[in-house]
Amino acid sequence: MNFLNVGFYLILKFSILMKPNQVNIKNKKAAFEYELIDKYEAGIMLNGAEIKSIRAGKASIKEAYCFFKRNELWIKSMHISPYGPASYNNEPPTRDRKLLLHTAELEKLQKALKDKGLTIVPLRVYLSDSGYAKVQIALARGKKLHDKRESLKAKQDERAMDRALKH
């Protein structure tokens, strides 16, 4: 009985000490540049060194975009820095990577892309609770210049109201 209590205590103590993976790489410009219509969560195919770089937070999706090739969704220009301790044969940092979605979701996105002006943009890269790398993507329509100005004005008004409420 005493041994079980000690074992439970140690497991509880280690779970508190270990920090959960707080990887959250965002594409901040996406919400400003695009009107987001529909969001999806996709898995991403990576090799061992790439997932280690993502866990270290050394990735960028600022210039990334998604496209279809042979009815599969791919992400292009996503930069994952080479992992230092890995061997000499690292993958290129901006290679195309396959995104994993259900077939129904892929078909829905392909139909939507046939509409003029729609695209698929990555919003963020994060680690799920199970430790897999995930990419949140969105079906989006590009904003016009006046739409961007309205977004900035709304953001400034919101900040001004928050300041007024604080004081």
C-alpha cells in the first residue's frame, strides 16, 4: 500500500515538473491579408530532424501557402531550420511537405478553390496533445486595400476603448 502511494506521488510530481510542449508558430499576417472563411486542422508529414526543429520552435510559415498536387494537399515555402545535432544529410529547409486531411475535407477544399479569388493559407503550426505536429489552415479570400484599412481602424478603436476603460 505504501509503495503504491509513493509511486503515485512520483508520477504526479514528474507530471507537474514537466512542461507541456508550448510550440505555437503563427502566421500573424494571414488574418490581416486575408478574409478567413473556413478553418481546418491538418497533420504534416515530417522526418525526425524536422520535428525536433519544430519542438525547438525553429520554423516559420510567414511565406508559406498550400496547393493541390495529384489530389493531395501540400504546403510550400514553410521554413524549418536544419536540426544541428542531426546528420549531414538534412532535408532542404523549404521543401514541399504533404498535409494530411480526410478525403471529404480535401474534396471540399478542391471544390472551394475553383471559386475565383480563394486560396488556402497556413495560420499556425503547433504540437497536439499526443505530440504530433499539426498545421491549422484556412480557406481564405484576399482582402482589398480598403478592407485592410477598415481592419486597422477597428483594431485602433478597440485599443482606444480598452485604454478608456482602464483609466
